[in-house]
Amino acid sequence: EKVPVSIEINGKAHKLSVEPRTTLLDLLREQLDLTGTKKGCDYGQCGACTVHVNGKRVNSCLTLAVMTHGKKVTTIEGLANGDQLHPMQEAFIKHDGFQCGYCTPGQIMSAVACVREGHANSEAEIREYMSGNICRCGAYPNIVNAIMEVKE
Ligand code: FES
């Protein structure tokens, strides 16, 4: 049986009806067509599904949609300000912080949280904070450089 939920997603209020077992990831991708958030492993191991809930990063594959009732969700689609990319998006482009790009939305959502939460003070600290975001192409050094630049 479906449950009614109200969630603010990227600044827009949504009244939705979801199955209790539906993850936030599946809600975003399948009901709302917000496919920027990626499904890698679907069990909390890769970080491709990272979004922000009330400003904190979460793995959306481990978050039930019903748990975000009354909360604010931000996805990669909500980061830019109109035509203007978020500084972290600009920095990823400038520093080649991706190759295939599959992990990039999750990397960027974690990177924004990293700076916002004050964990971008050294390369080691950034690598530790970002360790839940896996990149099979190995773009890690460039991702760290992008984060360092935004932090300054
Ligand atoms: Fe959520 Fe991999 S898809 S952590």
C-alpha cells in the first residue's frame, strides 16, 4: 500500500505517493525522472547515489523515500543556479575530475558536503571524507584538486 509523502526536491514541493520500501534513489530516478543521481551498487558501497537531505549527504540507495517526508532533498540537478554551474561543477571541469562520468554526480554532491562541513583542510582529510565515493577510472587526484580549489 502506498503512503503519501511531501518532499521538497531541488526547491520544489512534491506531494507523492510511494511504496514503504521504495528507496529515495528509485523515487528520484523512476518517479521523478531525476536520473542524474546514479545507481551503482544499490547497497551503500559506491557513493554514486549521493544526494543531500536537509543539507547532509546520504546514500539515497540506503534511504527510504518515506524517511524524507517533510525534508529538503538536493540532487545534482539542483546544484546549478540557472545557467550558472555550481563552483564545484566548474572545478571538476577545470581539473578533469572525471573520465567516464558515471560516479561524478555522487562525487560532486559529496565534494560540496566536504567543503561545507569543513573537511577540506588537507589532501588526506579530503581523501578520507571522499572515501565512500568510488571512481573506477581512478580520477581521485583530479577530484582532490577540484575540491582544494573550491575550498580556497
Ligand atoms: Fe548507493 Fe552505490 S548505489 S552507494
